[in-house]
Amino acid sequence: MFRAYLIILILNLYFIFPSCAALEYLDGSSKEEIKKFKMNKDEMWNGMEKLKIENLMLQGQTITLSEKSQRIRDENENKLARMRDKNEHLNEQISKLKEENQRIRDENQLFAEKATKLQPKHKTLSSKSYELEKDIGKLRIKVLSGDGDLSSSKEMTKKLRNIGYKIKLAGYAPRSNFLRNTVYFAPKFQNEAKCLVFSIGGNTIHKPLSWTSVFDLIVVTGRSPLRIVTRKK
């Protein structure tokens, strides 16, 4: 039974293939046209293969460009991060500078306020200094040589005049054994005598007048060295 089916199948195939071959010519195509068709088909196949290869190459280039683009994005992000860090650092420095400037302005403001407060005192001191100069210019002063040398009284007169005192008279003292410069003062002129003692300096002393005199202060030079303290103008 199986053999019979097999024989029938072989016979069918025998008749089918010739009929296919015959069908090739039913549309009027020649062998050359069929050959040409097969060649075109092969060319199309080769073209498709070529396109596949080009497509793969393009995919590879696309991947490369994508990786390059990603790398550039990463680099740009890193640059932006560094720039942000620099900007933050600069902002911190700017903030510190602003704080420092504000501190300096505050200090200058305090200094200006103190200067404003001290200005009346300075004017007062200047006024007092001016009044003192006016006062010492009004004093009646006599200078006497107490060491027997008239040149000492002349030198003392010159130095006191340079300070601002007006010397009315210079001469010899009744005795010439004074060891120290001595300033004699009339009543109510003790403070002026102290100022004069300070101006002369050295081991100068002051004493009240024990006799009547028309002078407010009498300066007697002694044998001690003479040192005059000059006032700053």
C-alpha cells in the first residue's frame, strides 16, 4: 500500500516539473529574459546586502557619535560644575569684602563721631593755650643774675622771650651765691610761677616774694645749668 502511494507521488512530481518549466514560457518570456530577470534579482539581493552593511556602518557611526556627544555633555557639565564652584568661591570673597568694607565704614563713622566730640575740647585747649600766652605776655617779669655773671641773666632773658614772656628788666641780684635758678612770685601769682619753673626746667625752684615789688615774677639765675623747655606751637 505504501509503495503504491510512493509510486503515485513520483509520477505526480514528474508531471509537475515539466509543467513548471512549461509555465516559464507561457508569458512569452525567452530564456535570455528569464536569465536577465535572475541577474536583476541577484543584483537586488546584492544591493540589499550592501544596504545592510551600510546600515550597520551607520549604526556604528551613530553609536560613536552618541558616545562622543555624551562625552562632550559630561565635559560641559564638569566645566559648569567647576564654574559654579568658582562663582561660589568668588561670591564668598565678595561677601567677605563687603563685610570688611562695612566694618571699615563703621570704624570710620565711630572715628568721625569721636573726632566731632573731641573737636570742642581741642578748641577749648587751643583757647586756653591762647589765653595762657596772652596772660604770660601781661606778666611783669624781671631777670637777675644770681651767679655774678651778667651773661646768665641775658641768656635767661633771651630764652624766656622766645617762649613768649615779656621781660621788663635784667640786671644783677643783691648777692651772687645762688646755686639754683629761683623764681620769686608776688601774691596771687604762684600758678604762674609754677608754669615758669616748668618752662625753665632743671632744678629750678619757686619762692614767694618776701619784699614789696612792682614785678609779678622775679627770676634769679643760679650756678646750675640752664635748661629751657620750649612749648610746641
